[in-house]
Amino acid sequence: MFKEVKKSIQWGEETLTLETGKVARQADGTVIATYGETTVMANVTFAKKQKPGQDFFPLTVHYGEKYYAAGKVPGGFFKREARPTEKETLTSRLIDRPIRPLFVEGFKNEVLVICTVLSHDLVNDPDMVAMIAASAALTISGAPFMGPIAACRVGFEGGDYILNPEMDDMHKLRENPDQRLDLVVAGTKDAVMMVESEAYELSEEEMLGAVEFAHAQIQPVIDMIVDLAEDAAKAPFDFQAPDYSGLSKAVAKAGEKQMRKAFAIGDKQERTTAVNDARDAIKAALSEEQLSDENLGSALKKLEASILRGDVVKTGKRIDGRKTDEIRDIVSETGILPRTHGSALFTRGETQGLVVTTLGTGDDEQMIDSLSGMYKSNFMLHYNFPPYSVGEVGRFGFTGRREIGHGKLAWRALQAVLPAATDFPYTIRVVSEITESNGSSSMASVCGGSLSMMDAGVPLKAPVAGVAMGLIMQDDGSYAILSDILGDEDHLGDMDFKVAGTEAGITSLQMDIKIAGITPAIMKEALAQAKVGRVHILGEMNKALSSASEFSEHAPRIETMQIPVDKIREVIGSGGKVIREIVEMSGAKVDINDEGIIKIASPNGEAIKKAYDMIWSIVAEPEEGMVYTGTVVKIVDFGAFVNFFGKKDGLVHVSQIENRRLNHPSDVLKEGQEVKVKLLGFDDRGKVRLSMKVVDQVTGEEVKEDAKED
């Protein structure tokens, strides 16, 4: 009934298995990949006809995590998986980016890739397994896919690269000083296609070494997919790339000169208008048959690409007149919003980000429910890209995949320089509002985020800057690497290579290739050129940092204290009674965790001090021999009880009140009276013994001559 094909290899510390032929047999390609005990199923289907008028490649990738994979029930009212989580969205993009350039040019049939996590061992991250499964499913589907690709994760500890480190080692990397890298690399047999990383000031040489290590490690997986395809692949889909060379010649003849003039305009808005006018002029010169050709859009794009690309490689001059390694003009400003905790406006050419930092308490931490468990994050970065930033009238709705991806890239770049939570016990939220865009707005978010946090008084280890690099490669092998690329250079170029970091090293690297990969030599050159650009941008940012160090008066103040774990119950009280009383009486917000770390927050310093003193009085122990000021709370025949240390009471025996015999303690004391006492010690039953007569009740000084007890 089933025609099963199964392949296995030992890969790193685990066994990797690919199998097909038993499940989801109506899909064009289905592969179930298992690494350790993490299993992902990838299903591929593609339309056998192109939609009329389709002028783009409609590839859709969806990665989904099923809670049953880890033996969990989803939260929420409906108890089922709902909208994609951030992890699912980011992984969908991770799969899409390396496979998209590998479909045959001209193929515009709809393709759907669905990856479903079926089992999760909480050791091996399913995102990397999903990338391998998707590649294998595409390879056997018969679709015109020029793969396969494979992917792996790389860690870096003690100077050594680690293949596919465990999830615990990669979780909250900022809190693990031994691990300095979380890198995902995808590539073909011959070249790297995609890089995504979170790093801790790695040098360019260390980062390049990690990428080369990853490319070497994925080779056995690529061979394994090829082996699977030899036994299980379907017949190749009969697809012939359309020949529209005649149309391209007609388009070039009709408007190459006008299009070339349009691309020579430096201002983006003017250039866009001129390019649109050139397109309209070209269409006006074409016949009805040519206008109805579904390849007209491709022919127009080919003309635009040839003008932009050829001129850059030949002359070294770009469409805005810059040299290949030149960064646009930069203006950095901080403290521009009066009531926010921190704000910055970062402008680089026609790209601008308004970035705002808000400082919160432990109650503001983000709760993240994932397959691996529930955890909190005290650093959030949210990126917004409204239509007006590119001068368009567009749909304005929920956060899209692009916004989530760009925000996560900026998050990775900045989190490496954040202070430890024990040193700076705040929840930090950074919001980047992109107000103008022509070039990398994610790198503008990195620069603006760094400035904004420093304006809020966050003690970053060092400022961070980012730069987007591009590549234009000609058929003859000649190429040009571009620093600080424009939107058109990104759209019509061959590489989008974003590098962020401090002056000391790289904190994040993201690379997407639109051709069949690049060589290590080109990547090395791009990294070196990116470092020069990054250092230049940091220098421009430093001009705005001199006044960006004061802690905002509108931000909450937080003080931390550590108490013994066995005292937590006393501070909280029965049903939370004691901690509620502390909050009500002091006016401060109090948060306590299971390790006995207490965070006290309030904009008012007096409120923090009052809450601190109240907690200290509960957890601290009085010291024998010390003098305290107390209050008489009860008078009995044999002495007086005095509240002298927080909620602690002790007995002053009648013989310890004065250096004379008293008929009754009430002869000299009354309830509510303030007195000064010395802690003599504790009796056999642990009861406190106090003395008044050995302390001067006016000055509080201890009387030198020991009083004799009656």
C-alpha cells in the first residue's frame, strides 16, 4: 500500500532521518524529518498553471508548532492554536528566504510550503529541522526547484564552533557568558544562501569562520536529500521559461534613454515619478499585443535592472551619485519628546526612524508561551512601517511578517549590549516608528534604538550601529559591493547583507542572496567594507550622545534587595496580606521572585525607602549589644513589652527599667511612650531580653557603668 523511502545519517550528536511515501501522499512532495526526537513534516503543493496576469512569484511558506508536539495543551479560552506566534512567523521567513531564489527564473505558479512540528524533544530546535524537511519535500516534488539546500545552527564557545547546540544553550544567550553566537546558515552544495545570527561582539574573522564552518557541516545533509530524491522524486514538472527577448528589445528601444535619465535623479520621490513616467511612455509606444503580454512586467524590470546594475559595476557611481563605499548624510538627535523616558530621531539620507524607549518594572515583562515552556523577557523591540514612510496610500492593519522580522533583527543587534538584569532591573521596551524609508529601516532602528536607550539612561555596554550592504554581480564575474544601499539597489541587486555591531565587534548579521550564492572571498570583502561603514556611523551617532546620559525624571526608579529564601513567606504574609500592606503604606510597587530578589519601584524615592525599610524590618535580625529606639506597647506587673525592631517585641524586666527599685513599671512608663533599649540577648526559650537602664534615655548613648540587677 505504501511506497516508503527512508534515509538516515549520523549528524553531529544526533541521528537525522528523512522519510516519505507513507503520509500525505496527495501532496506534490511530503517529507518527515526527525533529528533526535524532534520531528517536522513538510508538505509542498504547487499550481500546475500560472494565474493570468501574474507578474510575481507567489510562494507562501507557513511553519506551525502544534502544542501536542511537546505534550502541552494550548492556553486561552478556545484551547487551540490561534494566530502565529513570533517564533512561527520568524521561522516561516527563515525557510522562505533561502528557497525563493532557487526556483527557475520565470516560474510564477503558486507554491505552498507547510511545515508542521509533530514532536519536540526540547533539545533540538525544530526550525532547523523544518528547513531541511522543506528543502527535501521541494526536491522530490517535481517543482522547478534548483536545490536542494540544507541548514544548521552554529554556536561559539571557548573559541570553538559547535554544530547544532542544544536549545538550553541558545535560550537567553545574554545570560550565558560562555556562549557568544546563535547562527543559522542555509546553503546549497556550492554556496551560502542565507545567514541569520545573534552574536556577542564577534570579530569579522570569527563570524566568517562560523559561516564557513556551517557550510561545510551541511554537505552531508545535502547529499542525503539527493540520495532520497534518487529513490523518491516525482517526474520533473514540464516547465519552460518564457522567452520574451523580443519584448525586452522593444521595451529597451521604446524607453531606455528616458529610463536612464530617470534613474539619474537623486531624490527618491522625483526619481520614482520619473521612472513611472518612463514606464508609461514605454507602454504608449508598444502594440496592443505587446501590452497584453504577461511578461511585460518582467521586461520592464529587466530594463531597469540593466541600467542600474551595469552603470554601477562599470563606473562605480550609484543612482544617487555616491561611491560604492559611501554612507549617506546622517543626523542624530536625542531627547526630542518631552514626556517619554528616552527618544531619538535617526536620519540617514531618506531613511528615518523615530525610536522611543520606555522603562517598566517586572510586571511589564513579556510572558512568552512556547513549546519549550513559559518564560519572561525584559527586553522588547517593536518595529512599525506605516505606508506614509514611502509616500504611499496602503492598507494599515495588523503587524505583518516583514515588521516582525525587521523588529527581531534590531532586537538581536541591541540585546547583546544590554546590562544584566541584576545591574539594571528594568523592563525595556523600544518602539521604532519608521517615518521615512529609502534603504534599510531595520538598521536605522538599530542606530535609533541605541541612541534612544542611552537617552533613557540605560547603561549600554557600548553604542550599536548597523549598515545594509548590497551586491551587484555581472555574468562575466565582475561585481560591486555597495554600502548603505537604497531601496532600488536592494530591489534590483543580488544581495541584502545587514551587519550591526559595536566598534569592538558584530552583534547581528543577516544575509539574503538572490542569486545562487556568493563566495567566501566576496563575503569577507563585504564584512570588511561593512565594518568601515559601521565605524563611520558610530562616529556620527556619538555627536548626539554627549547629552544622552541622564535618567528620565518620568521613568520609575527601581531598587533591588536580596532576602533569604526562608523569609519570602514572611514578606508576602498569609494570602498576600503583608505585601499588600507594604504597597498601600509606602505607595511603591513591590515584586518578589522565588530566589528572594525583591524589586521596589516608584517615581518617588521616599516611597521606595519606606517600602525598603518595612521589608528590612521583617527580614532583618536584631543584633545583640545594639541600642534601638522602641515604643512601649504593653505594661504588665513584671515589666514592659517594647516594640523595638520592625514587628519584633521584647521584654524590659522591671529590674531593667531604672537603677532603682520600682513598685510598678507604670510608675515611669506608659503605653505609646518612646524609649531607648539595649538588646541584652535571648533567654533559653529564645525570648528577647532588653534593658533601658544601661542606655541614656536622652542621648541614646550606652551608660558605661554596668547597672546592677535586683
